[in-house]
Amino acid sequence: MKPFEIHRIPKEDFHDSLSLSEFAFQYEVPKEDRERRISLLKEKECWGAYVEGKLAARLSIHDMHTWVNGKRFAMGGIASVATWPEYRRGGMVASLIGNALQVMREQGQYLSFLHPFQFAFYRKYGWETYTETKKYEIPTALLPKLPAQPGRVVRVNENIELLNSIYRQYAVRYNGALDRDEAWWTNRIFANKKGSAAVYYDESGAPAGYVHYIVKDRICQIHELVYLHQQAWRGLWKFIADHDSMIEKVKVYVPANDRLPFLLDNPRIQQVLEPYFMARIVDAERFMELYPFASKADADAAGKLILKISDSHAEWNEAEFVLDIGAAGKVTVHKQPGGGTAEGIPAVSCGIGTLSAMLMGYQRPAFLHEIGRLEGDSAAVRLLETIIPDNQTYLPDFF
């Protein structure tokens, strides 16, 4: 019998849960903010490992949604994984993670994200890096030098409806960006990132971008820069550059494929590319059935391939799947009953982490095959290259 039990954390234990998180992540919630923070916890999302009725370890499964190739997916956001030191190395975190995989599958969250304290630790459980973030530090003298733009910039404060309408059009372009709701804007964006927001209206009068930022100690910290087209990009950077008399530099996080330096007179600015979040497919069969494969009416792309998946922490993913690519480019997915690779069909195999990185668009099949993470026939790899969209990953949020 296990020396601990796993179940949802009841409301009466939320104070203990917050204290554990404070200790583990070395922060302190001010007394005046403690009740507000506790009010944000949800019994449905909080899970604990208990020893003799006392909370020993905890984990949250946030109910979230994300975009993959333009399609909205339910996603389980794993966060606040913590254990009191006296209970560590007793298998509690492994059991909490195993339980979380079962729970997410039952809840229809076939995809999961987390921010790792250590990438190697979560790779053991099937998560894999899926996105990076790029950080710029730009001296004022090197900011884009742009003429007046045809649109206008208007300060809007905390106009969630307007900002989210712009953000959603932007986020759907990236794999792994969150589909935010009003509570997220209120409790995560505005509560944690002080400053102001300004919206760019293009020459047609449509809201086409915004910048959320703060100026402090002669530094312009841009929390978020969102734009729907290049005119909006120019209008917002012109607005930022017009702060030159009161700032010495600008700091901003952008997608990994951002090309700002190429557009500068002097591109020698500080750039830091950081691995950021990890992703995991929770239920491979259900996820691939819903996955928006590339649709190409190409007779040469038609065919079948076998995809064999290994997953030591979710036995339901240990299977072989047939991906049938029709002449019109439509892809159907079938699990092979009883396994047994069919003769004459090109086949590849990989672990669930590799599959997650590949279908999220973070790494291409050809590269994964080259480094030995995707094993098997070159013909199957070529088919995967054809049906998996080449889309940039990005996550401008944190949890």
C-alpha cells in the first residue's frame, strides 16, 4: 500500500497549498494579497499527495485552450509542482504526474504544456521542448527610424474586449499560443504586468495592433507587442521610438522567428534566444484524429505510413497507427489492432516527446530522423514532411 494518497485539494487546504508553493518557488505573497490569490485557486484544478492527512506535494492542471495550425485545442497546463523537502524522492511527483495524465485524458485535454524547472526532468515523463522566446535589448539610438505612419495610436487602458479581439487574430497564427479569456487578462496580464496599453488603428480605421508596456528607470519594458500587418508593426515601433527622450533602452520578448534586426540600420543589438515551455501529447490517437494536417491536393503525396509510438507513462499511447493520406490530401488516422506492422507500408517510430515536438511544429520530421529521434523509412519521413504544416511556435504567456 502506498504511504500517500492522491486526491483533489479541498478549499480548506488552500492556505497550506499556497504556503507550499511559496516555499518551493521562493516567493512571498503579501498578506493583503493572500486572500485574492487563494480565491483564484479551483478545487477542480488542484491535486495533492497526502501523508497521514497532511499535504505533502501538489500540482495544478489548469483548464486552458491553445492553437495548433489554426485549430483550437483543450490543453492541460501543468503548474506549481512542489513537494515539501521532507517528502521528496518518495515517488509523489511521479504519481501526481501519472494521475494528471489520466485526469487530462478523461477531461478531453489531449495536449499539455508546462514550464520546466529542469528540461531533463520532464523529458522523463514525455514532455518535450516546443517553443523558444527571443529577447531584445535595444539602445534608444538603435531603435527603428520610421517616418510618420498613416494610422493613429490611442491609449486604451484595460479594455479587455478590444485588446483580446486583436490578440486572438494574432495568436491563432502561432502553434502553442493561449486562447485567453477575460479572467486571464484580469488576473494574469493586468494584475502582474503594470503599465499601459496603446492600440494602433490603421489607415482604414481598424484596430490592427497594440503595445502593452511600462517605462521605469529610463527603460521601456514591453510586456507584449502584437500586430496584424506591417503597417501596424511600423506604427507601433514609431510610437515606441517616440519615447526616446525619456528612455535609454527598450526590452521586449518576441517570437523566435522575429526579424527585427534585419530591419534596423544597425542590427547589432543584444539578442537572447531561450528555450521556454514544453509540450506533451496526452492521448495520441485522439489528438491525431483532431490534428489539422496539411491538406494538399497532390497525387504524389498520397499514400500510407505506419507510425509506432512508445510512451512509458501512458500505456494507451503505446501503439501503431496507420496514417492514410488520400489523393485530395485528407489524412485519416487508424490504430492498428493488436500491432504488427503491415508489409509494404513505410514505417517510422518515436517516443511521445518526439511526436509532440514534431506535431507542434517545433522540429521537422527530416531533422528528427537525421538525429535518430525518428527512426525508420525515409519514405515515411517524406510523407510526414508533406502532411505536417510548417508553423511557428510561440507562447507570450507564463503559468
